[in-house]
Amino acid sequence: MPNADVIVAVSTPPGESALGVVRLSGSGCLGAASRFIRFKREPAPRSAEFCEILSRGETLDRALVTFFPGPNSYTGEDMLEVSAHGSPFILSEIMREAAAAGARPAEPGEFTERAFLNGRIDLAQAEAVCALIRSRTRAAHRVAMAQLDGKLSERIRALRDAVLGLLAALEAQLDHPDEEIPVLSREDMGGRLASLRADIDALLSTYPAGRVALEGARVAILGRPNVGKSSLLNALLGRDRAIVAETPGTTRDTLEEQADLAGLKAVLIDTAGLREDSGDSIERAGMERSRAALKACDVALVVLDRSRALGPDDARLLEEVAAAGALEGRPILCALNKSDLPAAAAPDALGRPWPAVEVSATRGDGLDALARAVAEAAGGAATEEGAVIATARHARALESARAALAEAAGVAEPELAAVHLREALLAVGSIAGEAASDDVLRSIFSKFCIGK
């Protein structure tokens, strides 16, 4: 139901700008605004009106004011937006006047939370609003827009309806054993449960790519000393971030920077060079951090120097990366650096099984191809514009539902099967926000910016 508690917030970023938007929501927002906005006439719904804004009895600004009566507004309740000049002083004065008129400052995400509570959007779509605001790459934007458009919600509703239909058939059979209700055979029950689990598995299979598209891929840049790892980092970033020197072992620690790789958000991790041994304790500590980065990354990018012959040290490095990749199931790529120099040996001689891209970190050759290869290996760039699982909360809910369905398939007693079906129904419904606890809502909306 619409909230009588009027909230107000500046919905544009802090600082000077051409425009600044102040948003009010609540059933009394128009009355509160009328105390500091001089309307020429009764505000027409969803029609911008040029008004005089007052502060301390004087003209503060002239701005566009738009009134959105509920329930056809973003929040589902009466809502008003003031588009003023983007002066921090003007915006703070509007906030002060709104507070004097009875409005209180909005909490982070409170406008979108009201939209959810008033049935304008479900919880998955509310989360998509935050993801859309935070999107910095094409892949993240694509996933967030698909979720906001309800493509995930549609799949979840279909899955929930299927579980509910099976539960209803089972409970009708249990509650009315003497009536002529079609008997749900064990074979039919097992087939429908298997189909439901297959649907969940299909959704869960999108999670690795969806997570990477939304959160970004951690890409560890690995290699022996002086193969050009730091130069490659700088080249991919388009700026000098890491120190580059001819002396081996310059990089002693990991260095992380965000980058856009062919539309995929990525965190590039420059690492200390890996070699057999070192008498320098600081360099050894750096190599241990390199190995930790290898274990924690989404993509391992091995840099090789194609201008010199590859030897046993390179073979050991490739074996170490391959062993770690096999354990964690992560993709591995090779960047054959220094392509501007004559090639000394073909790296295929080492039996390298991974995709490789020839690059020159100094001239910039092959960088676009390498970015595309990393994005493809991470999986986020290939995310379809459909129903995608992109958050750990959604993945956990589906895993719980799948486990409950497996339990239902493994019991002979219909009563116990019904219990597990209700567990699955609750888990699936939690994605859209059915019976969401206050703790869950606080956790989700606390991540929002104030004013949205």
C-alpha cells in the first residue's frame, strides 16, 4: 500500500552539474512540495511544469517539476521530481525545505524498495536496478537489462508454477483419497521431478558466465621474469600503471587494476615473475603471491617471450599453470609477447594446448584480439540476452530447490515428498521476493545509492 511517510533524496551524483534532481515519494509528497514550490496551476499527472522554487521566502531557482500520482509511478505511490540547476547549494536548500515540510531523508535504495513492496517490480528486478546503475561494460549492462525486463522473473514464475502444480496434484490426492482424483503414479512423479531438476540445471549453467558478466573476471597475468607482464598490463589499460624495467624481478607484489576487455569487466592482476628459485626472500614472497593469484583467478593469462627460445623453465611454468588450471577448472590463455621482434622458436614445440594470441605490448599489436580471447574464455562476453543467473543469492536459491526436488524423488512416502516440494517452492519463490525476510531486504537495498 502507498506509504504516508514522505521521503526525499537527491537522485543525481554529488558535485556541480547542469541539472540536479530531487525526488520525493509518499502519499503526502504533493502537499509537502507545495510549501516550497510555487505551482501556477494544479499539477497535471506526468507533465513537466516550469515552477519557481522558494527557500527562506525568496526565489531559489526555477525548475521543471513533474508529479507522478500513484499507483502509476516508479514507487507505486505519489511521487514528485524536481529538475533544478545542479548547484550543491540549490539542492541542499531544496532538501532543507522538504525536511521542513515534513519529508525525511530516504535510506539507500528506499525508492526501489517501495516499488518492490508496492508490487511494481519483483525482488529480482529490484536487484537488476542496482546492477544496471553499477554496470560499466556492455556485458554487465546486457545482463542487468535482461533481468530488469523480467526475463529471469518469467523463467522463475514458470518454474514456480510447475512445482506448485505438482504439489497441488500430490496434496489433492493426499487430502481427498476417496474422491475420483487422477492418481499421480510414482513414474509420473519421477518424470516431472526430473524435468524440474533439468530446468533448474539449465538455469544454473548460466551462472558462471552471468557472474563474470556482472561482477567481472579476475585475470592473472603470469610468466617468467622479463617476459613483459607489466608492459602488457599497461598496454591493456592504455596507461602506465606498473613500473617497467629491464632488471629481472622488478615486480615484487601483485597489482590489480580494472579494465574493459571487449565489453567484459575485468580485474587484471600483474604478478611477480615465476622462476625455479631465487635468493631474494622478498622475490620469493612475491612469487608465492603470484601462485595465490593463479589459484583465485577466473582466467590465467600466461605471457611468453616469443623473441627467445623457450626452454625447461618455460616448460615448468606451463606445467604448473596447467596443473592449477586442471584442479580449478579455469581457462588458460597464452599471450606470445614481443611479436615486433624476430621469433626465436615456435612455442608449439612445448605442446601448448591452449589458445594463443601474438601481441606486442610496446607497439600495441594484437591487443584487441587478446582482449576478445580473454572475454571469450571467461564466458561473460557470450552471455545471451535472456534469463541468466548472475548473483550468488539466486544460485543458492536454485541449488536449494534442486536439492529439495532430489529429496522428493528419493522418498516413497507421498507425505514426505510433499514436504520437500514445499521446500523447493519456497526456495524458488525467494528469488522473486516471496516471503523475503527483513534481513534479506536490508542486505539487498543497502547496496543501492541514495535516491534510487
